[in-house]
Amino acid sequence: MSLVAYFDAASSEPLHPQAREALLAAIDAGWADPARLYGQARRAHLLLEQARTEVAEALGARPDEVSFTSSGTQAVHLGVLGTLHGRRRAGRHLVTSAVEHSSVLHAGALHERDGGTMETVGVSLTGRVDLGSFTAAVARPGTALACLQTANHEVGTLQPVAEAAEACREHGVPLLVDAAQTAGRMPTPPGWSVLTASAHKWGGPAGVGVLAVRKGTRFRSFLPEDERERRRVPGFENVPAVVAAAAALRATAAEAEREQARISELVARIRETVPEIVPDVEVIGDPVERAPHIVTFSCLYVDGEALLTELDKAGFAVSSGSSCTASTLRPSHVLEAMGVLTHGNVRVSLPRGASAAEVDRFLAVLPELVRRIRQDAGVA
Amino acid sequence: MTEVTQPALTIDALGKKCPIPIIMLAEQINYVPLNAVVAVLADDPAAYTDVPAWCRLKSHRHVGSYELPEGGWAIHVRRNY
């Protein structure tokens, strides 16, 4: 067992061994410009298109619908703004949930500064979007695009994507689905018009995002013209990284059913045990309708930064949505929107291969760390 | 506009970061009689979410949060038990 238990898969999954192997091979074989017509270029082109076909198949898309971006965030930015641009004659209204990834909300803010409008639909105490309000928002005339994540990145709660997609279809509104937390772990829900994902969250390398645009969806890049990636993403493709991303997705998806069920049981153990061994804890998010790998809890009267530091010293890499751990010194917008405790917050997200022994060790050290921090703060 | 109950106790947590305002509230709510109101003055944005969340967890009542002219909020909590 390694000295540090890495429990921050929702930030980044460690590189899959098959991705590493593919990356090294593709650095030698796939360096040339895939848009050119000589031997090395054709080879790079072939590698790129093979990777595209594999990624498309794993995510439930057609190869010609898939473009590669430089990150999941860039995929969301291009997806949101490109669809709004393509649909500007239909209207300029954007609908999202209040707990989307910041890339969605920041793209929406840019759209607002540009004269568009945005409505963020609230969520329940478990972080699930209010489907009735979402549907009503989508039905509003002039809605150009709606956005909904498959699972929340901070609390793991699954969103009702299939139902939201049905409502969007009824009103002729495209739906952008941010699948960053579930791609490679769970099947893609049906009904998306635009799909985004990030390779380093499924064990691929950093620097590869996926933007899939369903055939028939109006889309127009808002950036200067560039012929790469079906004119959706500017710039020279990182072929070796894309090849590695496809290899990781293939490997992760092949083992997903068994491995994610195992991970989900470890998460369930944490969810059930933490409130039994630590007093004054709120476990956050939906206990059943959740992504397999994420569990979040908040400890009353505890400084989140202090808890993260103590856990780091004890050999655990975890993350937090507490304000003291953010560069902005604001609590996570997700926890705020849910109305749950934002301080003393810990997000545990288990990567592939996380062991029961590591989870047990985490559960063994946590109560004493929390007790000590409370004691130091003068809490009886 | 409904009448705001006069707080029996005001906790000045202005300039204090969470979880300190919550720790102060938990300590001092027992100083007021049942059904009395405690006002927590706080300007850490986390307190705006965390005081109502604390009330939900501890079965006290969050009466309302009122913006202060100098920034921050007066967050009113009714002692339930």
C-alpha cells in the first residue's frame, strides 16, 4: 500500500497504465500534422481518427460528432457559446442548474455580459435540480440552450438528465450534458444534443477534452475560423494525448461495471460509517442516486483547511468545498445552492483500485483528527 | 412587512471566518430563554449559508437574514429547546 491514499479522483484520476503505454507509443508514431498528405501525416491522421471512433463508441456518439479540445473546461466553453451562437436567431436565453461546474456558469456569465440572459434553476437539499422548474425554464420562449451535468462534481448526486432531455426535446431546445464525472464510469444518459467530458477524469492524460455535437444541432464556433476538428475547436490536435485518452477510456469502460460497483460499496461504507463515528456530521448528496466514486460530508465547528491539512499529514489526499480552502475565500457555489453546511467540508472521491484497507484506515483516523481540531477551537 | 422580533442577544461575529460564528452561536444560544431570538452579525459569506444549515441540523429556527448597511448580515435564530 502506498504511503498516501489518493482520494481525489473527482479532481483527476491517476493515469491508466494502458494510457501511459499508448501515450509513449503515440509520441513516436503520431507527432506529424494529421491534416497533411505524406506518410507520417497519414499515420497521425489514422491514429487520431481511430481514437475518435473509440471515444465516440464509448460515449454513445458518432465519430463525426466528436471533436477533441484541450480540456473539459474548454469543451464546455466552446459547447455553450458555440450552441448559443448557432441558435441566436431562436433566442438568447440560457438555462442551467445552480450546481453546474464553474465552466458552465462562467460561460453563461460571458453570455450575459454580451447581452444574453441566463436562468439558474435551484436544487434540492440533496443537490438534484428541480425538474419542474427546469422544464418551466426551458419552455420559456427564446430559450436557446439548456445545460445539465450527469452527476455533480462536489457531492456526486445524479441529475435527471433523461427527463430533462425529454422536456428539452418537447420544446425544441438543445441540451448540453456535462458528463465529466461519469464518462468512463457510467453509461451516457440518452437525449443530449451537446456532450462534454474530460479525459484526465477517466484515467487519460491532462490536456484532452471531448466536445460532441449531435448531428442536426445548430452549432457555430464563436472563435476565429479554423479548419481543425470539424471547425469546432481551433488549433493543432494533440494526437498522442488523444490516443492515450482513447486507450484509457476503452480500458476504464471495459472494467467499469465491476470496478465502479466495488468503489460504490466503499463509498457507501464511508457514507454510513462517518456519522456513526464522528459526532455532528452532515453527509451530503443523494445516498442512492449518486455517482459511484464521490462522497462528501461536513463536520460542524471544524475549519475545512485545518482538516485537509491534518488529513494530508495522515496520508490522505482529499478535497474540500469550504471557503477557507478556495482562492476566492467563498464557499463552493454547489454547497451554497444546496443550503448545506459549507465549513468543515471534505470530499472523498475514490479512484480505480482504491482499496478497502485505505478506506478503513481513513475511517480509523478521521474521528480523532476532528476531535482534536474541535478541541483546539474550544468546542466542548 | 412583518415585524422583526427584537433579539434577546446579539453576537458580533463581524470579521470572523467560519466556523467561528457558528461556534459562538452554539455556545451562546443557551444564554437566552426558550423562543427568544439570537442575532448573529457576520460578514463571512459562508455564515449566510451555514447559520441556516446549523439551525436545520440542530432543530432551531432560522427566522431570517437581514442585510447590514455596512456589509454582512444580521442572521436571526429562534431558540427551540
